[in-house]
Amino acid sequence: AQSVTQLDSQVPVFEEAPVELRCNYSSSVSVYLFWYVQYPNQGLQLLLKYLSGSTLVESINGFEAEFNKSQTSFHLRKPSVHISDTAEYFCAVSPYLIQGAQKLVFGQGTRLTINP
Amino acid sequence: NAGVTQTPKFQVLKTGQSMTLQCAQDMNHEYMSWYRQDPGMGLRLIHYSVGAGITDQGEVPNGYNVSRSTTEDFPLRLLSAAPSQTSVYFCASSYSVGGYEQYFGPGTRLTVT
């Protein structure tokens, strides 16, 4: 079984400041790792994912996350945030499976609020 | 492509009533799933399906039924609504390939009084 812990339920930051959203996971098997974003009153969208290879993955809008196997972490960072980044961010894992049910296990979510 | 669609967007039920939340996708995805989102708990898997005629239980299946007669549709039935089922429900779909992105619908906000 897998579990995901997001260490901060709310993170307020000022515009153009850096931010880090923390995610730790537990699993007895290898996993895929994801960050999803939920803008107000919308569904979830994939922000970035780690499947294998380079441990640093990037999104098209400036976020990046680093997979740390020894610490079982997948923290999300952005060097300079914008008002439009205000959203709830979810870390999620699914067990390594080449084919079949891609069941996601989500963390509790972190609400990122950007203040001008 | 419409992606993943869900109806209705909002619903209010009385305790004991039944209803069906609709979910459809037009991407020919094999894998479909239902989640509920509650404050401070993230999203929890209710039921999932890896293809037409194949369904299985997730983490919180009690009080819900599903069936999958076509690739496109995956309805979620509440048999006898309870206040504990007040939540936002999301349907998602993806290919059944490891690590593939899951696409989420816009959600159904359900209140049970």
C-alpha cells in the first residue's frame, strides 16, 4: 500500500517570492510520482510527473520537482511565483505497473496563496 | 475532444434518496475512476474500471455502485444517500499504461441533507 503526506496544508507567499511545497510518500513497491494542480472551482490538471531517469522534472510554467529516493520525497518548487499560481496542489503516487489499473493515492493537498 | 464530462455540476439530495452521477470520456481511455474530495483529505478512490465490464473497489466504496457497459461511460450510483456522502466527486480517465496522465472532469458538488 502507498501513502502520501503533504507537510503543509496552507502556504502563503508574496508575489515573485520562491516557494517550496513538500511531499513525502511511503510505499513497499516502486512508484510513479505526480503533482496535480486544482484552480478554484475546477478539476485537477497534471503539473508534472516523475517516471524514471533524471530525478529533476520540470513543468512548462516554471515549477520543478526533485525525486529523492533515499528521503522518499518529491518536493515542488518555483523560484518566483505569480498571482496566477494561486491554487491547491496535490502530490500523488501510483504503484509501478506497466499495464493495468493506474490507481492514484493522493496527499491531503496544499493551498498556495499568493499575496501581491 | 470534450475530454471528461460530468453531470450534474451540483446536486442536493435528501437522506435516503438515490441518484446517478454521470461521467463520460471521448479519448478511448481504458481506465476510468471515481474519487471523492473532502477538505483536508485530498482525493480518495471510490471505484475504478480497466475496461468495459470490469470494475473494482477502491479505498472508500461503501454506499456506491458502478458499472461499465461501454468504454466511454462510467456512472456512479448512490444507493441511499447519507450526509456523510456530502462531497465533491471527480471522475478521471487515462490509458492503462504505467505513469500515463489521468484526465479529470470538472466535478459534481453533492450535498445530502
